[in-house]
Amino acid sequence: QVQLVESGGGLVQAGGSLRLTCVASGDTICIVTMNWYRQAPGKERELVAAITSGGSTFYADSVKGRFTVSRDNAKNSMYLQMNSLKPEDTASYYCNADLTMNVDAGCLYYGETYWGKGTLVTVSS
């Protein structure tokens, strides 16, 4: 299993910046992809950014050019640098990790995914 803890959320004015951090523990060697999701009250959870163990990244169109996702495998951490924040970015941001099968490494997972509890980002105008 994997435990995920997010931090870095808070209140910021439009145009400002925040950096979110997700620290993973447990079977971190089994993690293939780490993701950032966000969810506003009454809305569906959406994928914001993703990064693989090899460094390939994905961004939602709504944040492309403003957000940057990165990871430090040695520290079992993932980061989301958020610049030029807009009020519509207001949401709870969740860290997510995808685990996979790798018998040689002792990973016995079948596409399992784990979630953190979230950190709240509020952008005022």
C-alpha cells in the first residue's frame, strides 16, 4: 500500500502563485504514475496534471502554461507549481498514485490507485 500526504494549499489572490507538495510513503517503488486532481464543491473531480516515473507529463488544457508538475523520486515527492492563479482554480487538490505489477521488485498490484486527503486552494479576485 501507499500513503499520500498533500500540503501547500492556502489563500492567494488572483495572479499569485502556490506550490503544492505530495509526499508518498509505503511501497513507493511500485508507483508508476503520480497525478494531481482537483474538485470544487458540486463538481466532478478532474485530472489537472500527471507525471510518470520517467518524467513524461500531462496537463489539462485549463492549466497548460500556468502549472508545472515535477517529482523527486529520491524523496518520494511530487510537486505542482501553480502560477498566474485564477479564481476558477479554487478547489481541493488531491494527490493520486497508480501502482502496478512488478514481481521482480516485489510489487503485487493490479492497477491499484491511492489517494491523499486533499489540500484546499482558494484564489480570490
